[in-house]
Amino acid sequence: MKKNIMYCSDSCPFCQRAYQLLSSKGVPFKKVHVDGKQNIWDEMIEKTGRNTVPQIIINGTHIGGFSELYATNQSGKLDEIINV
């Protein structure tokens, strides 16, 4: 099973919404907090090419931030990615 990771910050409202959406779908994921951790922030940028949170990776697929997660869910593609 590939890892499901969310790079996040507890103060980020979009991170909170992403938590809620993934939890409602029953997707287990590891929260990787970037707050005050430059090495983790750098890791996130290297893996995703982005410098905003959340950054969500499901089954090895980089989804993006909350907007992309929401759109992927609305289109039905999220279920496909989850069930790989």
C-alpha cells in the first residue's frame, strides 16, 4: 500500500477542510506538519513543486491542495485514486 500524506499546518483552514473531506471518505493519511520545520517544508516543495499547504498525496499520486482535492472528489476521480 502506498502512503497517503498531507503536508499541513494546524492554522490553515484549507487543511482543516481537506482533513474533513478525506476523513469522510475513510482515507487514512499521515499529517506532516510543516510549521517551523524548514527541512519538512523543503521536502514538501521537492516532492510536490508547490509551496502552499495543504499538499496531498494519495497512493503515490500528488493531488495538490484543497481546491484540487475538492475538484477531484466532485469529478469522481478521487475514488479511483483511493482504490488503486
